Amino acid sequence: MSVGHSVKSSAKSSRNMFLQIRCGLKVVNSKNRALIQHFTQMSKRIIVTGGSGKAGRYIIEYLLAQGHQILNLDLVPLPVDFSQKVHTLRCDLTDGGQVYSALSSHFRLTEPFREPINDPPDAVLHLAGVARNMLVPDIETFRVNTLGAYNIIEASCRLGVKKMILASSVCVYGVTYAEGDVDFEAFPVDESHDPNPMDVYSLSKICAERTARSFATKFDIDIYALRIGAIVAPHEYKKVFHSYVNDVEKWKKRKSHGINSHSFGCRLDHIET
């Protein structure tokens, strides 16, 4: 397996991980071509949560290249080279008041204040949260991921945002952090398989998806839940893909699914308007 092949396969799998939640769950995959460009039609005002993270930086870079205005909600600032282009508003997503205020904020200090109810963001990309197990105690992983998702979804809906992308995980199928071997009825594993989370991180992602479904039904908002695999940044390609090739059993046991971080930018122009 070559590095190029690995990247191509990851990008393909990412296309098949788009889920549209609008008054129910609809699978959006490579067979459904009725998606038109939303993020590249005109300049949009887009809020990204967790934009300072590994995937977030590449998403922001892509959106800036398309001419969009970005506000980053994070507890950590963006690198210096981004600071002149994107303002990072320090925000605790587990605090509903902070989230509501942040989503109704202006994007730059030079902008005039605006009425948030009459001019909500065009879209919200929710990437923030505890990225995996064992970073903090399990109960904190669950609290941060579920409460953060609830607050950002509720505030977006009540402010009139009509487009959201929610970062979920392939771990909801019971992979990576599974207890013992997992036997699937068929391969490849796709959106038609029932989720079977076996750890707190995966459980928190399922809770976020169900929250999104509930609010999407009530407020008629399009929410896309991306069940993302392991994120590999460009500077990690050599090390990670070399490991894929030379330590197959390790990755087989972990049942890992890779996606390169550039794939996020490649797929953003396929979100329905």
C-alpha cells in the first residue's frame, strides 16, 4: 500500500461518512449527488468551534481561501499566522450563556455591532470537545462533549442558523476503543450499521448526534454529522502511513480508520445549500 493510495482511500471513506439530519436521518453518500455547493457560492459568515485543533486549522485555511469570514471559538488561540485573519473568541462551550453570546457576537473588532437575532451566522462547524478517551476522566469527557454539543446546537437553532456540521466519530460503531473483537455482519461498515458505542467517548458522540436530530426536527435546520476516523495531519503522513504498512496487525486490532486533514477542506464544498 502506497501513501498516495492511503490518502485516496481515506478521502473516499470521508465522503461516505456524511449524515444529514433533517426531520429524521438521511444517508448522504457518494451515490447521492444531489448536493450543491454552499460554502463557495458567496462569502459566508461561519463560526468554527475548536478551530485551533488539528483538523480545525485546515478547515479554517480552506474556508478563508474561499473568501469566507471566520470566527473561531476555542480555549486556545490560533497560531500567529492565522491571528491577523481570524479572531479567536475564548469561549467555554459547556456554559450556555457564553455560547449564546459568542454566536451572536461580531466577527472582528473593526466591525460595527450587529443585532444577532436579525443577522445570525450563515453556518456553524462544531469541532470542539475532548478528542479521545484517557485525556481527562471519563465523566469529564462525557460532560464536555455532550453539554458542549447541546449548547452549540440549541443556541444555533434559537438564533436562526440554518446550517451546521457536527464532528462525530466512527467510534460509534464500536471500533478503536471496543472491548475485545467486534464482528460485523457485513463489510464495508457504513451508515446502515447500527451504532454500538462501548466507551464514554463514543457514547458522547452518539448523544450529540441524537441531540442534533431532535433539534433539527423541531427547528427545521440542516445538521450534518460527520463520523470521522483518525485525523492525520500532513506533517504526520510519513510516520503514520509507514506504520499502516509495516504494522498491519496493530491497526487491525485497533480497527482504525484514517482520514487526512486536507480531506475536510475537499469535502466542505459538498454540503447542501
